[in-house]
Amino acid sequence: MDVVTIGESMVLFTPDSVGSFIYTEKFNKTIGGAESNVAIALSRLGHEVGWVSRLGTDDFGLYVRNFIRGEGVDTSNVLFDNTLQTAVFFKERKDGEEPKVYYYRENSAISHMKPDDLNEDYIANAKYLHLTGITPALSESCKKMIYQSIHIAKKHNVKIIFDPNIRLKLWSKEEAREVINDIASLCDVVLPGIEEGKILTEEDEPDKIAKKLLQGQTCTVVIKLGKKGAYFATKSEDGYVDGQVVDNIVDPIGAGDGFAAGFISAMIREWPLRKSIDLANRVAAFALTVPGDAEGYPYWSQIESNSQDIILR
């Protein structure tokens, strides 16, 4: 594998109309999950990617596995549980506002994942391990499992890329700050959004946020700034990279995961840092133009042909 990622994917129900769920009658079914979003985007960009998770043996679990496998992602290390269910969530749409999300994930199959569930050889043979701050928030056993995955990666010199992806519906701000900062210090690359950076460091400016996050093993911090692009910092250089302008934003969900996938893709290709961030911005911009979490990610042929110029400038 070029990349192995670990985390939860859920069945996503999105209404076919705008407005309150009180008056919504019809929903479209797809999937959503930060780690599987990254896996799907990387697969479309031409990489060998493995997704590790735990699902229920219910129809929803089979649907999630089949969807992700159908995108060319290896699911051989996905576990199935015949006693626990696959989580679901709903995304409420309102014009001019970010979608409101309702999660039904408590006691889901993945929340019982534990360190012994990991296949050491599977992680050891990857070039990169991708993690987010969502998985350790799901349960104490998931947190221990994530720390174990980091231990395995370090043991075998696998680079670790970490996206904080703070979800305050899952834990308190104080606990999130403590755990995520600790995990970040063990990883090679950290990819926070600007608001996440403020929570983690209690700083407001990108350069000050990055300076605080450049600790421990972390050698690169890239802070996502939305339409402004991104700020990057290493222990020897820093700077800004302009974002892509998207004329018609359809759905912002999944753009951050697209950014991570674009950045990782460039790292695999051994591109310089600024060029890597530019690719990350381009992939993220694609995600903004299509409803759904993963549906808008481009294929490498689209990147090569610059066909995104039809929708981006």
C-alpha cells in the first residue's frame, strides 16, 4: 500500500429537498467518513490505498464496505461484528448555510475496535499511515488502538500524517485539546484547519499556531485557510499558498479530506512542499462542486488535463 488509513465510515442520508427534517420525506443514501473519503480520493488519484475499520454485519455495513471497495480501495482489513451495528448520520440542507449534521453512532461496531484488531504487517508495508482525531474520540479502546497504530508505524519507519478533525460532539474541548496535541506531537505531518488550530493552541494567527504544533516528531504543519489557501511551516521554512477560487460552492463537506488526499498524493510523488499544497487545494476545490462527501473527488486524468478549469479559476 502507498497509504493505510484507519477510521469509521457511516451510512449518510441526505434529503432531496432543502429545509427542516420536520417536512422532509425523501432521502438519498450514500456514505461518509473522513478516513474513507481520503482513501477514495487517493485511489482516484492513482494510489494503492487500504482502509481499516470495523462494521456491523447488517446491510448498512455491507453497503459501506462494498461502496469503498468499489472505489478501488483495499478493504481486506475491515472487520465485521455480528453483535453491533453500523452507524448512520443525516445531513440537513438549508440554503446559504453549512449543512447541519445529526449523528447516530453511539456503541457502533468501530467504537469497540481495540489494539489487537490491527494487522502489524499491513501497516508496516505502507509508505504512509493516515489518521484523524475522530477515531480516538469514539471510545477509550479506539484511542488505545490509534496509539498502537502509531507505535507500529514508528517501529517500521512508516510516515504518519494526522488531520485533527476535531468533533466536539464526541468529546469536550479540553479532552480533545489534550489528546489531539499529544497525538500530533507523535506524527510527521499535521494538517489542521484554522479553527482547529485555534482550539489546539489557543493562538489566532497561522504562524503562531504552526510554531506551537511544530513539536516532538512533527516536522511539517499545514494549516487550511479555506478560500485563502493554506499556511505551511517546517523547522526551516514557512509561507502561504493561494487557494482555488470556486464560483459555485455546492457542498463544503469533504473538502478538508480532499485537501489531505491531494497533499499525500504529492508527497508520494515526492513533490516540493509548495507544489504539494497547490495540489491539495485543487483536489479540495473539486469536492466543493458536488453534493456528498466523496463524490466530487477528481481522477488523476482530470488533474493532468486541467479539466477543473471548467469549474474553477
